[in-house]
Amino acid sequence: MSDEVSPTERLMNTLISKMESMDSDLQSLKHENALLRKAIRDPTSLLRKAGYVSSMTPLSEDVEVDAFRAADDAIIKGHSDFSNTEIHQMSWEEIHEMAEQAKSTEVTA
């Protein structure tokens, strides 16, 4: 008998070793995937690892109401002709027309 390996046996050995290395790579990918899923489930630990620190900012107590808006959702204080939603639904032509009217009725000091 000769110690020479037949081409068929060499091919089978190569295929088996290749499949074993691919299986090993797949197992390591599955493990990494499980670790990543675990990290994503808890965003606080993910942010902590990135170097972010959680903090709580107290709510402001002495903030005044926006001086340009009335309490009844009017876009301009003192003029309750249009609400914010109505302004958003206006065309640009209507908005320019309003601006021209405001400019013509402006009181000069």
C-alpha cells in the first residue's frame, strides 16, 4: 500500500475542514449577535458604555408665557382671527396678503 492520499479523499478532507471552520464562524457570530441584542435591550447601559452620564434637570418654575401668543392659541397676541392650525393650512399667497395688510395698517411712531 502506498501512503499517497487519493484525490477524492483529499477533496473530502478539505470540504470537511472547510465546513467545520464555517460552523465555528457561525457559532461565534451567533454568540456576538446574542451579546449585541442584550446590549440593545438596555439603552442605559449602552449609553453608559459610550461615556454618557444620566442626569435629571429640574423643570423651570419661573418661565413666563410666550409674549407673542395669546392664551387661546391665537397666532398673534391680540388677534384671535386665526389659530395656529388655520395659519398652517393657509397658502403662501394668503400669508403674503396678510403681511401686506399688516404693513399698510402699521402705525408709525
